[in-house]
Amino acid sequence: MIANASMTRWAGLWRSGKSRETQHFLFEDCRLVVYGTRREMREYIHQKYGYIVKRKDLRADPHWWTLPIPVKVKIAIAIQSTPKKV
């Protein structure tokens, strides 16, 4: 038996480097940070990373940090059960 489930949510994407070559999703306590709406994700980003906007030293060389952006992600889960040995 195979069970599949998927859902669409909003995650935060961290980008840094002069040409934004470093990118990864936002994690907290080893868990991907996702919200049901774009607005909720934007509020989280501004609450947690809003200080970057005021820090010119972080937005310039050598860091090139920018505020993370909300991106739509599709989370898919597939569960496959194996036959039990008798």
C-alpha cells in the first residue's frame, strides 16, 4: 500500500553573497519554518530578521546579506508499507 499526501505552504528563503549565490530555507530547532499564508511568513521574517534592514555593514561587503524572502513550497509525503514477514 502506498499513501501520498502533499500540501502547499510558504517558507523563507535566505540569500546572501554578492550575486546571491548562497541560498537555503529557514530552519528553527532543526525544523523547516513554514506558514499557511504569505502574510504570516512575511511577519515571521520581519520579526526575526528585520534588523538586517537597519544594518548597512551586514548588507555590504563581505556579507551581502538581504532580508529573506517568502517562497511557495510544495511539501510531499509518500508512505510505502512493506509486507510483513510471517
